[in-house]
Amino acid sequence: MKHLIPYLHDDQKAADYLRQLRWPNGVMCPRCGSGAVESRERGDNGLQRFNCVHCAVRLGQQCALCTDWTHSIFEESKLRPLDWLLVIGLWQLKLNATEIAAAADIQERTAQRCINRLDGGIYETYHLDPRRQLAHQVEADECYQSAGSKGLPRDVERRDRAPRSRGIQLRGRATAETGRPPILGLVQRRDKADPDAPAAQVSLEVLEHVRTATIKPIIAARVKGGAQFFTDEYNIYHFAEANYDHRTVNHGAGEYARRDPDGACVHCNTMEGLWSGLRNFLDRFKGISQRFLHLRVVRYEFLHNHGHLHWRQTFEAAVRCIFSTPGEYLRRMAHQYRRIPLTLCYR
């Protein structure tokens, strides 16, 4: 975070730095995309005001003002640019709300709202980007994460049962209804022949349950056709034989890796290792609600996929992703009495 130090002493410098990341090729109107903007006075919080000539003519007004944060997830925030810059840096360090609140000297509830905004922005712009596809050699696996109704007292009261005990011991596959929503993991192996290749790229999806009908559209959208597709022998992956070079390992027979005659290494160990990293990351939150589980998982996905870059490059990539959405997804989610069904989250 040392590159942020020069900007953490002045709101104007922080606002100018964030503006440069949002519009690297010059300021554009966030409403119409026009470059015909005029600089006006700054606000008390250091944000620069602009007048869009095209919007003023279109609306028949003398001026049409906007700021550095217009039409972004920061638009309705009362935090200063300096505070947001520090919070984003701490967010990138994988800290929870309590740790961010202590380090940034803000209230814990404010830090929680900031985390939700940042995770929601990454989810909407990065995770749901249809251009992100895995290719070549892809592994698939699933895990089950304990998550309940933490922070949702009305949802807890609505359940006519005693609080669930730690360490659920139920037969069969767990579901979100039983308190352990499954997470589908897809990872593209790193190309070892290319020394400049990035780390293994991962795509994680939080689901209500694990069934063929649930995972088939996700895999079809995330994995390019013709790729080598490695799984265990769980029968929900049987459909992959039609569009992929599907190969399996039999964990039940004690087989965890093998090398086929064509030289391909058949295993799911890359994805198995990523589950350990994900669980260690989620443990920081000391219990997590199902309502926000997919947002926390997406933060881990983004930071892992950019882990091969310098810290500053990852920071700037995160800010550009966050600035490219006004936060419509999080607003819809906030107006739901109960959490959005996770099967409807993946548009």
C-alpha cells in the first residue's frame, strides 16, 4: 500500500488519483459519454465538478453538472475520497469489516457497507463478464461452506426450529437450505510452458444445490468448447462428454492422479488446493451469512486471478472494475426482504 501514501494526506489528491483511474484518457460525461466537459469548482470533499455541454443542450438547461463520482457506486456515499482510497487498499488485503474499521478509523457498520459495495461492484463487472472464459485444461470440483442467516434476525425468527449446531452431520449432499451452500469451482491450469503465463485462473459459483441442471449452463458459459475437462466421477458431470474432452479420476477407488498415454495429467488437485485458500479467507469473517457469501467468494476469485500482478496493478484493476458500474445489482439486493435466490444471481 506504500504507493497510496502520497494520496492519503489530501482529499484533492485522492480525488484526482481516483479520477485518473476512472478516466485514463480524459474526463468524459458519466451520463452521455461525451468528452465536451468543462471543469468547475471543487466540492468541500475535494471532488471536482464538471459541466457537460451536450447534456445541458439536450435538457435545455444552462448547465448539467456532474462530479468524479456521478453514476458510480460511490455517488451516494458520505465518505471522503481519502477514506475510500484507504478502505479499498485495506479491502485488497483481504481484511474483514472489524479490521478495516479499526485501521481506517470509521464505524464497523460503515466498513461493512463499504465492503458490500466493493464486493458487489466486482461481482457485477468482473464475475458476470461473459467474455471471461476458461480454456485448454480445466478442472471442476465442488465444496460446501457453512453459512446461515447471520445478521438477519427476522429470517432467523421465521425458521421454526432451534439454532443449528456446529459441525452439521447430515447424510447426503448439503444444500443452502441445510445451512451449507455448495460452491462450484472451475480452474484453468497454468501453462507451464509459458514462463510469463498468469497463475491458474479460477471461477467460483455459489449455488443453492448441486445438480446437473444447475451447473450445466454455468460450465457451458465459463468453459470453451473442446477444452480438456477434468473432474471426479460424480455423475452430475456426465453431460461434459458431449462438448469437452472429459476425463475423470475415481476417488472412491483411491485414484487421485494419473498420466494418460497422451501425456495429460488427470487430477483435480489444483482445485482442491484452492478450496483451502478460500476457506482460510472466509474464516476471517468469523461466520458469514448466505446473503453475502457469493460476494465474499467473488472477492477471493478476483484477488486470486490477479495475484500474479504487482499490488498496484491489482489495485488499479479493482478500481476500474468498481467504477464501471453504478451498483444496480447491490441496490436490487438491498431492497429484497430475503436474499436473492442464488440461482437467479447468474444472469
